[in-house]
Amino acid sequence: MKRIARANPDTTWIVPLGLGAYIRNWGAREIVELDWWQKTVRNGLRVTATPARHFSGRWLRDRNKSLWCGFAFEINERRFFFAGDTAYHPEFGEIGARGGPFDLVMVPIGAYDPRWFMHVVHAGPEEAVQIYQDLIAPHPGAPPPLMLGMHWGTFRLTDEPMDEPPRRTAVRWREVGLEADRLWIARFGETRAVAG
């Protein structure tokens, strides 16, 4: 973060409510803090902070003193949703209604076991598919967005096998009858152009 701030001093940092001071200490100058459902527009990009379910904290004594969120983005009539690091919660339908229909949704699929502990902070593969279904439900008839499964396979954070999240996500995707080409489990380093 500090290197990015030094290399890009004119960048606007858009962060959840309560994180501005942390980012400022790392060298950021232009900071916009957003509460859930608040919006800002920068250089034609509309950013909306969306509800997420996870604890927050950066130091030993600041647990839940700042907001945790995802972000909905819109630019040039294209819409994207980044769920962030989140557990399943009942607001995904509202996010889809307010921010969609989306062209791309980025949803966490990993770091979920043991469930007794992780269910309040991280979605499992089956919940990730439910998040997708909740996001698209308010827009029947709209072209279904591409879902990029994220938050898996980079660091061993939890007990599930490292390669399990994409397999379980794909199984559930097929079980509920979603279009196969709408699920993207990226190979490490893979990129893709997202068409409308």
C-alpha cells in the first residue's frame, strides 16, 4: 500500500467508513470514505459501497471500529460487483436490485472450513453460487453476468484442501442449472476481457 501510494500520489482511495486514517498513515492523500449505500463518482466511475459480513480491524484494539464492505462499480454503462471478503448475508438481492444488472460479479468461494467458525466471515462454494443467484434475481431476462470465483488458492488460511473451492463451486453451479460459460474460475495469472 505504501509503495502504491508513493508511486501514485494523485490517486483517489475509496475506502469503507473509518479506514481513512489508516490509509492516510500509509501515504494516501485523496481519500473518500463511504458508508453502506453511499456513492461517489471519480473520472466517470461511479462507486457504491455495499453491505458485507465480516469483522474489521487492523490493530489489536480496533476490532469492528470501521466498516467492512463490497463495492459496485459503473462506468460507460458497464456494471461490476466486487463482493469483497464476506460471508453470505441477506442483502445480496438488494445489491443486485440497486446496482445491477451486472456484467461481471467477483464472489469469494474459499477459506470456509471449519464452518462453525468461518461461516460468519467467509462464504463457502454453495453460498457463493447462492450469492450469484441473489444478485441476478432482481433482473429476470437480463443477460446473466460472468461470475469470477475469488478468495481461494493463494494462501492456506483454513482447513479445506486448496483445490476444493473451485471444484465444489462448479458442482453446485451445474446442480442449480446455471449456464456453464458464466462461471470463471481463473487459472493463476489468467486474464480475460469481459464482453457485454
